[in-house]
Amino acid sequence: MGSWELAQRWADALDGVVAPTLNRSQIEEMLAALCTGLIDAARGGEDPDIARRAARMLVAANYRDPSAVSRSVPVICADLVEIVADGPADPALPQIRDRAIKLAADFAAGFTAALRAAALAEQEATLAAVLAAAQEAENRRALSEARFEAVFDGALVGIGTVDMTGQVVNCNAIMAHMLGQTPETMPGRTVADILGPRNLNFAFEQLQLMVAGESESFRTETEHLHADGRVTAIDLSMSAVRNSDGGIEFLIGVAVDVTERKQLADRLWHDANHDALTGLPNRPHLFNRLAGAQPPIGVCYLDLDGFKEINDLWGHTVGDRVLEVVADRMRDAVRPDEALAARIGGDEFLVLVERCSGEAQLARLAETLLSALTEPLAVDGHMLAVGASIGTAFFERLPGAVDELVHAADAAMYRNKNDARRDPAR
């Protein structure tokens, strides 16, 4: 079992997502080539771009629906691991799973980037066509006005024109819908009046500069708040259209509704930076946060006592539920404005406190966590007791290597654990 079988499973998972530009045989051949690289990467190969390259090739083959990601991630995280690992007893299985998770995160990020690049390329092509048609309308009105109207009304993106007083001349139905208007209600009104005071943001400021003749064009991503509270994310480009004498005749804007893409990007970012089981921030997210943390810094390193015995006695399903309950209790015990709680692996957790006041604050936090975690847990009909060991570390300044924070707290935790073993009364 190898790259060809993995490619067939992947093709089965993607079946029905969209109408790709390739037939089934071509899809399997494309995926088989990608699967060879993914298998090598899961085994520890050194091709850091393989997952992102796979995402770009899928987008190029017209797999542009978000479900292409949700169907591909299980293939990478489960089927790929099954093929690479030498059975459930393979000692390399944890490393293979970690590599597969990283490959899935890279694939999701690559898919978002490729999707955005494809959308922007289409937007640029549309804008170029509109500008060319508008320019020709000035030079050869009789013939080109019909072409411009066809592009204007038939475009799959929002298009609108604004005169040099800031009033809307006209717009197509898609542009009007993005702004919560109709094509009939917009012409003759100022942009400020249409947007309303809540939406007079950076894009409006740039438009004012263009109306004043101080800017030729701009492009930005902005948000439009509707009266019902709904928010639309818009990728907006505006350019000046000049007459034969070089003067600005009017301004033309092209807008693309990128709300779904932005939501997908936000969701993929969250999934890549949070632990799938507990929902807490994961190790990479924590280390990114540590690298830019505001000193003084305090950390609490925590692991569970007796967790292995629970897994051995009751099984991993119950063990997973215990971790979920522990994560919930940590969320309740740690105020978001005070600290960040993260799962860094297995039954190990870390709490980061920025602008920490000192050891006393860490001691209080550790006591709160211990009190919350040592209460019996009701899991699937079982009353379970889980202990916890916590070590703390305080730094006036951020160390040169963020690992020092974790290692210091880890060492303190093991000292506490060993002291407790020598003195059970503690």
C-alpha cells in the first residue's frame, strides 16, 4: 500500500466537491505524485513545501470549495498515517502523527493562500477589462458603450462609478447588494450618505483623496456593517478614469465579496493554532505568543498525576474526556485578561502570564489551578480522581530563547513532584 492507494482514497474523498478541470484518471495521477511527496514528508523527508504545493495544485484543478479542505485533512491525518506507520505498535507512530498534523496545517494554510491568489487574479483581470472598456467608451462612445454596459451588468463582481463630487453615478446589482442597497437607490447620493457614519473607514478616506485629485488609485480589504448587524468583507479596488485631455472624468470601483474566504481563513487559522481535542491554544501558538510576550513573564507548567493509569484502566476514550474536562476547568480558573492556558502535549499544560507582578501572583494562580483540577471528575459514568503537579517560573525580562521559560517551569514542576513523593504529607 503506497502513494497510488492513498491517491485513490483522496480522490474518493474529493468526489463531488466541485466539477474539476481534470477527469478521474488525471486526478488520481496528480494526487499520486503529491502523495509520494507527502509519504516521504511523513517519514521525515525534507520537502517543507509539499503540503502547500498540494493545496496549490488542487486549487489550480478547480477545487475551490472549503469542503475540499475538510475532506483532505482526514486523508492526511488518518490515511497517510496508516500507510506510513508499521501498524499501531510502530514506535515511530507519535512522530508520524505529529508530522501529519503539521502537513495538514500547512495544506490548510496553502489552500487559503492559493484561493486568495486565484480570487485576486480574477479580480485584476476583471478590473483590467472594465478599465479598458471604460477608456474605449471615452474614445469611441457609440461602439464601446454597449460593450461597457455588457461588462458592467454581467460581471460577477461589484462595479460602481463615482463622479468628482463624491456622488454615485451608477452601479450594478452586485455592488448594491454588498452595500445593502439596490441599483435604483444609489445613483445621485454621496458615498458618505450610502455608507453611513459607522462605515466611514480607511477606504472612504482613500476615496476622498481620489475625489480631491490627490490619489490615482487604491486597493484595500474593508468591512461593511449592515443595518441588521451583518458584516460583509469586501476586497475593493478603485481607479481614476481620465479623458483624452488627461483630466479625471470619473472614478470606478470593483468590489469582491470575500466574506466566506475570510471566514474560511479565520477558521483554518484557529484550527492550526488550537488543540483539536481540548480547544486550548496548542504548542506552536503558545511559542509564538511567548516570543512576543510583554515582560515580566510568569509561567505555570502543569502535568496530570495518574493520567497514564486512567488510560491503561479505562481506555483512551475516557482519557480524552478527562483531558477535555481538565481543559474546561482551566478555562474557568484562568481569566482571559490575566493569562493564556495552552495544551503543549499529552497531559502537559502551560499557563502564560504577561506583565506578571511576581512570584506571589504565580503562587495564587497555581493554587487556583490545583484546587480546580483535584476535584473528582465524572466521566462517562466513572468518578475519577486526577492529581496535578505544577511548577512556576518568573522572569523579569524575556529570555533570549523562549525554551528557557518552559524548561525552568518544567524543572520546578519535577522538583515539586519529587518533593511530594519523598514527603507524602505535602
